[in-house]
Amino acid sequence: MVTGSCGPGVAMAARSVRSVATVTVFLLLVVPRVSQTQTFFFPFQQPETCGHNQYFDISALSCVPCGANQMQDAGGTSCVCLPGFQMISNNGGPDIICKKCPESMKGVTEDGWNCISCPDGLTAEGKCHCPTGHILVERDVNGTLLSQATCKLCDDSENSFTVANALGTRCVRCEPTFINTSRSCACSEPNILTGELCFSSTGNFPPHMISTARYGELGKSFTSEWFAKYLQSSAAACWVYANLTSCQALGNMCVMNMNSYHFATFDACQLFQFIFENTAGLHTVHSISFWRQNLPWLFFGDQLGLAPQVLSTIPLPTNFSFKGENQNTKLKFVAASYDVRGNFLKWQTLEGGVLQLCPDTETRLNAAYSFGTTYQQNCEIPISKILTDFPTPTFYDVYIEYTDENQHQYIWAVPVLNLNLQHNKIFVNQDSNSGKWLLTRRIFLVDALSGRENDLGSQPRLIRVATQISLSIHLVPNTKNGNIYPPLITIAYSDIDVSDPNSQSVKVSFSVEYEMDQKEAHIQTDIALGVLGGLAVLSSLLKTAGWKRRIGSPMIDLQTVMKFLFYYAGDLANVFFTITLGTGLYWLIFFKAQMSVSVLLPTPAQEKRFVTYVGCAFALKALQFLHKLFSQITIDIFFIDWERPKGKILKAVEGEGGVRSATVPVSIWRTYFVANEWNEIQTVRKINPLFQVLTVLFLLEVVGFKNLALMDSSSSLSRSPPSYIAPYSRILRYAVSTVLWLVIGIIQIMFFAVFYERFIEDKIRQFVDLCCMSNISVFLLSHKCFGYYIHGRSVHGHADTNMEEMNMNLKREAENLCSQRGLVPNTDGQTFQIAISSQMRQHYDRIHETLTRRNGPARLLSSSASTFEQSIKAYHTMNKFLGSFIDHVHKEMDYFIKDKLLLERILGMEFMEPMEKSIFYNDEGYSFSSVLYYGNEATLLIYDLLFFCVVDLACQNFILAAFLTYLQQEMLL
């Protein structure tokens, strides 16, 4: 049972194995193996390198010999029979059979399949030859091959007017100008033959003309073969017969010469003008005075001041809107295209890169015609590619399509500003005064035809390329519905001397710019600058007056003027910052959020004034920051040690051989510790600079807020990779980065004040507590007669004690078993603003002068040990004096304590001068922090912000700006 059940499975497995083996053997026989020594290269050959009796095999990519009695055909990729041989069969390539024709029939038919007798000899190809004006007849009407070919003369009589065609294969009717002029197919003298057309020498024939192509950029001119062949005939046909294609061809030659004309030179444009002026009696087209019947529309006239009327008088009768039900963001440009001979090709839209030489995806190319999107495209194109893609020029008359209220479609002619146009040898369109411009209509991209000198089939000597094409769109002033003036195409051509097309290249660009009149905005900005600048002057005067009071000097001297300038620099920096911030927010909000278009972003040229304001704000803010930094490092600060000796000790006396009692010295470490903590808090800030920079950079680069600065109508924070990315607006970059920086900074300051200082750490208040625990007061003079006082006198009498006693003192203080810490009994006020009298300051200076003199440069000091002792003595003298001053010991230099008035707090100055007594102002706001970074956070925040923005405006790189900003922050900490 077991064997029976397993038998079929074993048999099937055996058959499977045999099948696999058979397939394997088959594959081994069929599939070629790759030899370890096999190579994969072969000689590189091109069709033109093949010999006369060889052809280029498109499969083997090499030259292969033709068969017997064969030679290479014209294309080079197959073979044909030698002259005198007829084809018997032809399967392409060398697979043809040729047979020699008999002596009686040496000629070969045009198709090469038959031999035939020729009456008038043979051509070099072995075909029958016929005289001029005759056609070759090889077959009967029904296709029967004749034994002998015949040459038939075409009938040029009045009944037929026929002539042999260019190939000599059939008779065709003569060109109409021949018939009209001579009533025959011959153009004999005195008639004029030009461009294969015949004209009468009498009548109103155009004046003598020149066929010179001018290349003003290179300063070269020569006789163009194209102009020499067709200029005269086109002008004559246009003038005499009003031939439409000839008129278009004449207009094209004028455009190829940059629409330039000179009153003394009858070139293409002067001929066009001659015909235009002498056909004034004809009708105009569509009631446009510049568009004469039968002629192309090339010019907007040559009157001075006409260009501004065309560009800014009549708005385009259509509206544009970014959002809403009536959204319209598409610029519908269409063009009537013509070939160089004047034939109309087609109507076509400009989408798909019709006027854009740089290759790109269709999506990005079409983004140029999205309203409100500033577009820039630049690339470098090889001359060889240009010659291949543009053997002959195509000409475009550009229009913008729109729909009126009744849904009728219309087109509006788009004017062209050709920067290469010369009017009487003057480049009038390069003038900054638009009143001198001469606007034109027709354009082309590449002209590789007029630069051919002797042969139209040869390589051009010079070519002309539209290297700069700019489409300018101007918004109608004070519009609320998105009205624009007719767009303007500005085009600049470059003349290129073709020497080596494979190594030469040319840079081209295409751009679309949007512009609105900024005069009103500039007026508003100037008004704001004037008003705020005046307020800044008043503020600076008040600050200078307050400073004068605090230094106790009523005289206005050079120092006073310099101080005023420093204050004014800071206030003026705030003015510029406020104006630039407001301007940036205005453009960001009103441009990005508008529905019907009423504002357009300033162009890069119009942004220069804004960038100048930002630069001024940064420079002035940097000056203010340096002034504050200098003030911070030049203040006078003294730490008053209230600690008293606790007893006496026995001390050996050197040189006397005995001992004597002396007071126990007070430890200096508490003073050192407090001084060190003061140094630590000097650079404490209300924000974390690293967190500030990284957060702003994250929001800009990762979240995508930088996309709000793109010069397009989109408010999206993301952009799809295939879509076109518009250039950045410097104003919008400034606005976005400034708003983010301020928001993050304000959030940090609020978090620091509301949460961090309350529940984690408040270094300013901790410093005051440390002073009290150390029994050290801080006497600080930021001005000659003004400063701050931190009362740190311990309520326990001493602080230089052990841990057990220290804990006991803190416990007593917590349980209110001791007096309060304030300077005034039963108060907690420890911080004061002080205005000292001149007498007190003089006494302070006498002691301070001794101290500073003893700490001068080492080379000026005595090397004796008494110098250090004198310094110590001066320190103790100052400590004793300030301590006694605080304790009201010196009645002639006493002080009193009072609160500041509200107006004094607002203005930052004191109304009462300390005449006989000094004044201590209660200061619950710890305003001594004004000499620290902590109290100048607004200045530092705006300075860092402006530094970040200035670097970004210069480099257009947020990452680099963030890195450099962080570096300068670290250098200042």
C-alpha cells in the first residue's frame, strides 16, 4: 500500500527532472555564453567618413562596402547603381542588383529601373539631358515606357504661358508678374528681373535700395545674400502689386534689421516707410492709423511722446483677481506667426515656451503667464543647437486676449521696445526717457538667415539672438478691480560672430515683471519718516537733558553734542525699523491676501530704497549698541563690605621680636564671590539666543514660511517640486523673518517673565538676595552724579559664619523674628536709584583717584611693597566712607529717600537736582539692570534681528544669516 501510493508521485517527479534537464540543455545550446576575454568596444565611425563605394549600416553603426556596380546614395545609408546601370531588384542597403544597360540604350530612367535611349546626351548621373525650357518625357500618358525619351518645349505663347518647372519634369504657368509685364514668360530688357519676378522699368518702381545687413552691436555690416535676392523683389511686389506675402516679407526684413532706419539709406525699413507713406490713401486696418491695408503693422509711429500714451493711457478692459468667484490669474497671450517669406503660419498661444529659448517642463514654462507671478528664466545655449533649431526665423505679432462683459473675445496689440533699434543711428530705446522711445510690433527669436553672405545654404557668418526678453505689466494707479495697462515686451538682441559653433554658446533670459506706481507709497513713507524722525529728535533731546542732569553739568559742550547724536542714532534706528517693519507687513498682507488685485510688489529696482532704510536701521542700531556697551564697561562700581571683625588675635611683629594683639581680618572671599556673580549676570538675557535662531530657522526653512516671500500670489507654505518657484522679494523676506523673530522673541520674554523667573530662576533678584546673605552692598555710578544702590547689609549683623549659624539666621528671617532687609527700617526696599550731590561726588573722586592711580600701568608704579599697601588702604577708606554715607554719618553729605513721580518714570529723568543732599529713589523695578544686557533686551533683540536681516538681504540665504547671527551673539556674550 505504501509503495502503490508513492509510485505515481515518484514517476511525476522523474518526468519533471527530465523536463528541467531538457530545458537546461536547450538553454545551454541556445543562449550564448559571455567569454571572459570578450570586449565591448568597436571603432567609432560617422556617415560622412564612409567612402564613395561604401554606405553607413544603421544597424552595425559602421561603414560597409556596396555591392558590384554600386555606389553610395545621396543620404549615405544605402547604395544605388552606378551611372549606366539599371536596378533589377532593391531591398535596401546593399541588397540591390544592378545590370548594365545596352549600348543602344545607355540612359537610365529617372526612377532608375529601366534603360532608355536619350536624344540629347546624358547627365553626370547617367540620366537623359534636355535643353533649357524643355521637359523630359519618358513615358506615355498611360505610363507606357517609351523606347526613346523626348524633350518637349513648353508653350509660352499667349494661349498657354507655360514654362518648364525647376525639376524639368512638367510645364507650369509662368509667374504672373512676367505675364503682366511682358505678356510672355520672358523678362527681357528694359524690364527688371529680380527675385524671380519681373517688373516694368517705367512707372512708380521703388527707388534704388541696398541689401546690407547691419549688426550694430559688433559694428559690422555686409551684403546679405537673403536681402540681395529678395529685398528688391519683395519691395517691388508689395509696392506695385500690393502682394500680401511680399509686404509681409518686406516687413520681416525690416524686423531682421532691428526696425532701424536712416533717412539717407534705402534699406528694408526705409523702403517699408516709403511704401507706408505713399499708400496713405488706402484704408487702415481695424481703424488703427499705424496699420495700413496690405502692410504688416510694424511701428507705433515716430512721434515724440507717443510711447507714454500707448503704454499708460487706456487700461486693458479686463480685470484680474487672485481669489474668489471671479478669479482670473491667466494672461492669455496669442501670436500671429509668419515665416521669413511672409506666409501666415498660424495663430498660437505663447504657452509651451514659444518665446522662451531655455528648455524646461511645460508647467514651469507656462508659469510665466500666471498673473502676479514674477518670472525669471536664464540658461546658456550652444550655438550649434541654435543653428539646428532655427535655420530660418519665425516672426511673431503678439496680442493679449480678453473677454468683455458680453463674453465677446477681443485681442489687444502688445507693443515692443526693441533696445537695438536705431533711429538715424541713435539707440533711442535705450534712453531712460520713455518719451523718446519708438515702439514696434513684430519680433523674432533667432535670425541665422540674414547673416549668410554668399550662399543661403552655407553656415552664417553672423547670427542674431534675442538674449533678453522681458514682459512688463503695469497696474493702473488706484485700481480696485485689478486693471492693468497694455503689457510691454522689452527685447534685446545679441550679435554673435560664428566661428566655431560647437564651442560657442550664448546666455539668454526670459522674465516677466509686475510694477505699480510707487510715488504714493514713497510719499507716505516720507511723511512717516518726517513725523517719527521729529519725535526721535524730541526723545533724544529729553534723554540728553536727563543725562546732563545726571552728570551735574549745565554747559552745552562737544560731549553734550556727541551724546545727543548717540541717543539720536538709537531713536532714529527705531524709526527706520518701525517704518521698514510696517512697509514689509503692508506688502505681505495686502499682496498675499487680496482678492481683486489692487497692489503689486515693488520690483527689485524699487526695493533699493527699502533696502537702504534697513541698512540705515542696522548701522544706527549697531552704533546704539556699541554706545550702550561702552557705557556698561565704564561704570563705577564698588562693593561695600559691612562685615566687622569678631575679635582680636595675637600677631608676631617682624623686626621687633615680639607679639602684639590685632583685630581678626575680615574675609575678602565674600566680596570676590559677589563681584564674580555680578560679572556673571552682566550678559544674562531674557531670551535664549540659540533657541531664538534655531526656532526662526526651523519655521523658515522646514515649516516653509519662507515661501510666503515668493513673488507670486500663493499663500501656501509648501511648493510642489515640479512647479515653478518664483524669485524672492527682499521686502517679503524681511517682513516674514522680522515677524517670526519678534513673535518668537516676545514669546520667550513672556515665558521668561511669567513662568521661568517665578518658578525656576530669577538671577537678578537672586543677586540682590546674595548681596544680603553676603553682607555686601553694591554702590554703582553709571553717570557722574547718578547711579544705583543695592542694599545688601545683613539683618543679622554678620555673614562670615559657619553653616549652623547661617541656617539659624535664615530660619529666624523666615519666621519674622528679625528686622526686614530694607534700607529704611521695617521696609523691604533694597534697590534704589541715587542722585548724589556734587560735594559727595568730589569726596568720592578724591578717594577713587588714589585707588585708580595705584592701579595704573605697572611701568609707572613704584616697585616698593608700599604700593600694594596703599591700594589696600584706599580700598578700606572707600569702604568706610560709603558705609558711613549710607549710615547718615556725614551730615554735610546726607541723603533722603523718596518715590519718583510718574512723569519722571515715564521720561526717564529726575526733576529735582541734588543740591545739598543726595536723593535715593525707591526702585522696586530693579532698574540697575539697565546697565546689564538684561535691561536692554529690546535693543539687543532688534540688533540681532537687523543683523540677521541684513545678512539675508545681502546673501538671500537664511541658513547663512542664522549662522553668522549666532556667531556674533556668542562673541558678545
